[in-house]
Amino acid sequence: MNGNYCAFYVAEPFNESFLGAHATKDFVYYNTLRMWKGADASFPFNNSHDTTYNVRDGSNWELTLRPRLRERLRNSKNIILFLSDRTINSRALREEIDYGINTLGLPVIVIYPDYNTKESLLDRNNILTPQIQSLWGKIPTFRDSMSLVPTLHIPMNKALISHSLADSKFMVRTKAVPDVYRYPV
């Protein structure tokens, strides 16, 4: 249980072709984490998607896809959720969040790719803005279950992501009490 499980929306059925994957913004953000790790081995991202072999477009949900997602989640210490206006409540995303939070109790690091500073997530009272909070409803399973685990809300910022991935309060074995966390300004 030392991986970081990345949850993000991709169109179904997913095709990791040149255009299919790279036209899906959240997949591009996931690849950014992989790129940062490839360029700097000390970047604290341990990709749980690498713990099982890849699945192919058209694989059976019950026999292949769902069991593979669950195995990857069981090998994880947390979930990294990319959440934006483009996020759609897909079957895979619902399964990842439901199983990860409600069964495994994995903390969630929510990355908002359309924001690049911690100040941009917060209002003047240091509270997450209504625009950020409204994004939680894009995935009702997340919105309704997030009170069960610690959730950290951060922008798409390499330094903050690195700090968050190394923070033991957002790892399943050493997690903080369930609450909504953010880095104050």
C-alpha cells in the first residue's frame, strides 16, 4: 500500500491512441505527474496504475476492468482526484471513489487543474470558494462520501503536489481525522 491512485475522467470507452487519450484533459494532467516523476526520481509520485498490467479498450467491466481498478486501489495509500468543470461522473470514476473511500478509507488529494495557486482556491476568509465546492457535485459519490476521510484540496502546482504526496496526514495508515483540508495563504 504505497502507491498513489490517480482518479480522473476519460471518455468511455477509453482509447489511449494519440488523439483519444491526449484529447482528454484529465488524462493529460495524470501524464504530467508521470512526466515529473520521469524527470525527477525524487518527486514523490508512486503510480498505482503501474501495479497491474494495462487494460484494453472494450475489456469486460465485471471480469476485467472493475477487478483491476480495485486491485490498484488496494495497492494505494491515497487517491489523487483531478476535478474540473470537464469532469463527468463516469462509471469508472464512481467505482474508484466509492471503493477507495467507502471500502478502503483512502484519503483523497483533490487537484484542481484549472487553478495554479492556493490563493485561487480560497476566498478572503481562507475558505474554499463556492466555485471549488460546487465542483464536488460533479461526482456525487465523492461529495457524499468525502466526510469519511481526510481530503486535501490543492491547485495544479508541482511544489504543492510534491508536498501533499509526501504528507503522512494523507496516507491511509497515518491519515488525519476526516475533514476538508487546504493550505492556508
